[in-house]
Amino acid sequence: MKADNPSILIIYTGGTIGMINDPSNGSLKPFDFNKIMKQIPEIRTLGYHIESYSFDPPIDSSEIEPSTWSRIAEIIEEKYQEFDGFVILHGTDTMAYSASALSFMLEDLSKPVIFTGSQLPISALRTDGKENIITSIVIAAAKEFGKPVVPEVCVYFESQLSRGNRTTKVSAEQFNAFQSANYPYLANAGVHIIYNSKAVRYPGKFKELVVHKEFNNHIAILKLFPGITPEYLDALLGYKELKGLILETYGAGNAPTESWFLERIEKAVEKGVVILNVTQCSRGSVEMGRYQTSMRLLNAGVISGYDITTEAASTKMMVLLAQNLQDDEVKMLLNKSLEGEITLP
């Protein structure tokens, strides 16, 4: 890469950002991102070498599957040596899941992979899409002393850059649709882009990129609620192929202490189901053992998810369960911060 001419690959997967009005019927349709310069001519002033790859057909974010993540990772793997950074245009509904998944798939990543999208189509007069794309490209190209400023998987939206596996969508209406509740933003874009270098993960000794493309999606998410019944739990835990369970508990990791509940959790653990305790709260962390209600879960073999998001917990578990590891190894890695996804006490 030439320092004065960064190269960026834009990967358009689908979503609102890639829509324009069809003059024939007034409906929205995806536009060809190979003609992105015509839609966003401001990009030319950056002076970067930009290429694009478009999914055909585009995939709505509600239709995203693990196979989509593998496809994105394969494109990055194939083009990794050709480009200095990658911008992934994606629908907002599952963007936090996709960004989390890619963070665990792209082991030893040393280049920026920036997810972005928009709440309004690129053709709308008040679209947030143009600023999101332009700033994402600038961040993906940014270098200091010859090295990327943010060499990790991120989400950029409405002036804020978040670590991908720390991000959650919190609004279907506002332009600031995402938040990173338990970790500082990596950058804020105003008149200038101010990077929070202390929060960025920088690679140590250079290693070759390793791409994990397999998933074991035989997992479930159980959100506790007052009035949950034994029958409900039996239906979920009775899934024969179940390998992992994200248990969304109350507060700092608390759950009912009724014998019927704990007995079922214990039996699931004995059968080899890995159970990760994640708080329902958007802020804060699981502290197993702080209260008696969570101590019982700890004794039953449930492991702490600390402050991990549900999006990161589920994708991390799917990646680890696909690696033919022993249960103890999976549990150890779930309790370890692999890509900056959890804050350990």
C-alpha cells in the first residue's frame, strides 16, 4: 500500500443503506455498488483506491445466517493482502451479531474491518448513509506511523466507532441506533475524528490471519422472566442437539433458586450443555457468587459471561463449539477475553 493512496474494499451485503428509488414504480431497490462513485461523488475527493463487491442478491439483515458470515470472511481472506481496510455495508437489525461473529472469525486480524449502514436509504434526502460510508472509509484507511489506527472489527454509526463485539442496536428510529454500553467508544467523529487509542486493541507480534469459517449453531438463548414454568424449560432443554445455552439472568447474574429450576440446569450441564450466564441489563456485569441466587448457578456448573453482550456471547459460543474442543476448553475460552469482548475483574 502507498501511504498517500490507501486501498479500501467495500463489501455490500444488503440493507437499507443500499437502496435507491426506482423511478418506474416509486419503490426501493438495491443499487449497483460498482457505481458507488456516482451515488456518492464526495468519495473521489479522498484520493483512495476503492473497489466494491456486492452480494447478488442483497441479503436483508433479518435473513442473515452463519453462512453469510462465512461468505464475508472468505472475501476478506481472499482480498486481505490487496487492501488496507474493509468497509462492510450491512442492514442494522443484525449488524451487532455480524460484527461480533467476524471479530471471533478473523483471528490475528491486523487491518480495520468497519461495519456500517443507515436508517434511511442512500437515496433519501436526509439519509445518514453518506456520512456513515464516507467516515467508515476514512477510518478504515487511517494509519499512524505506517500502521492502521484501528486494526479490529468495528461498527461505525452516527459519529461513533464501537468495537464490534461490544455493540448492540438500541433504536429502530434514531440515527444513533447503536451503543457500546460497557466499553468506551474507539473514536468520535465531529469536525475531526478523535481516536481513543487507549481503548483500541493493537496486535502484538505479527501473525498471519487465521479465518474460522465453521459454526455450531445448536445453541439457545433463555431469557428469564417471572412466571417461567418447568414445562417451558423442559421444552428448551429437551432439544436433543443442544450444545450451548445463553442464560439471560436478572441483574448481576441472578436466577430462581427453586429446586425444579436448578435441577434442570444441573442435568443440562451433566449432559454436556455449556451454559453461559449473561445479564439482561444493558449495562453492568454478571458477578456470580455476589448473591446466593447466583451462587447456586455457579455450583450447578454455569459459567460467568461477565459483561459480554448477548450478540457476542451467542456468536462466540457458535465459533468455539465448532472447533472440536473439549467442554472444559470451551468453558475456559468463554471465560477469557479473546477479542476484547469482556472485561475481566
